[in-house]
Amino acid sequence: MDVERIMPGMGVRSNVGTMGAAGVTLVRDDVKVLVDTGHYGTRDWLKAELERRKVSPADIDVVVLTHLHWDHCLNVEMFPQARILLGEDELKEGFLMEPGQPQNEAFKAALREMKVETVGDGDRISSHATALLTPGHSPGHVAVALKGDDGRLTVMSGDAVPNYRAYLRGFPDISFHDRKQSEESVKKLKDLRPDLVIPGHDSPFNDGGYVERDDFTLILRRENEENSTFTFRHVPADRPIIHR
Ligand SMILES: [Zn+2]
């Protein structure tokens, strides 16, 4: 069994709007499980990352959608053969961006044409993975708990804990559904004392802090067909200078 982040998640905000960059994780267990799928804007990248690992979309047995927010689920149609798992309340009340928009029901109708199944708390996803109901950010959010044979616990927390600051603070940046439930869900995940948390929009961490930090490159296309690129990288700061 192994777990690999194949696309990092990040919180992307700009003066011209917010872009969703949800992480995607591949679990190779007795079955191949993909946790979240990203959205249409990341589809070619997802295809390339699977291909690089010699995994075809048809090889994915199970897709877990932590929730139905658009940045996590819009590539689900790449996996028509897979079992699609999500929380029961998410299938009932979940939404792409906001409740009440007509595209929510259209998307759910398309999901119901697929092999969609709802999961409850503790339901088995693969021989080492189980579902953790973690509502609040969305109505029926599920995280995925992966218990290794060595006892190590990895949690793919989706947007129940989208980033390390939410873990420290005790609630996510946005509770679309219910703030109190959001707090309870963060506490539920923390109480498991995970060895590793792979969040929806941040680099992996645990109680000791970040385990890895992702680099990101921002690309602006210029009029002369060149790109201006800006890379954000975490490097150690200079040491303090003390003259006396
Ligand atoms: Zn979300």
C-alpha cells in the first residue's frame, strides 16, 4: 500500500478572482483509489500525472470525492468505470459553488449515471482506507483515513482541514454549511493524532508542522509569446546579523 500526492493543493487568490487548486492523491492499495479529481482547468495536468506513473484513468477503481465543490470534483467524468464514493448528505445537499444553483442538480444527475455510492463514517474504501464523515465546510464532506500496516495514520482531509492554519486554528477558512460542525470535524481529525495530514489546499503537515513545502510558479503570457514566471519557493532565511 502506498499513498502519493500527484497534484499539490494550494489556496490561490488574486485581484482578479479566486482559482481553485485542490490537491489530488493516489492510493495504491488492493484497489487504486483517487482522492479528489481537481477541475477542468487541471484536467490535462491530471492526465499527465497519471500517465507519468503508468496509470490510465481506466485503472482507477475508486474515486472518493471529499465534497462536491467544483475545484475537487469536475474531473470525475474521466473515470466512468470507477466506483464514485461521497457522503450521503453531500449527494443530497452538496453544491458546486452555492446552494440552489441549477448546475448542482445537473451535476448530480450526471453523477447518478455513474457508479456512485454514498459512504458513512468508518465505511471501508480499500483494505487500508476508511471514510471519515467531516461535515461543516460542506453538508456531507468525507475525509479519508489510511492506516498502514506499520500503524501510521495518514488523513486526506479535503477541505474539512484545507490547510495547516485551519488545523492550528480549529476551523477552516470558509464554512459553507455549518461553522460548529466545521469545528467538530477539525477536532475529530486532530483527536486521531494523524502522523500525516494531506490537506485540500496546502502542503502536508502533522502536529510538528509542515512535513514538506510545495513550490509554486505563477506564469503570465506576454505579447511576444514569452512567459514571465514567478516561482515561490521556501528557502531558509538569512541568519540574523548582530554587530555587537
Ligand atoms: Zn471546498
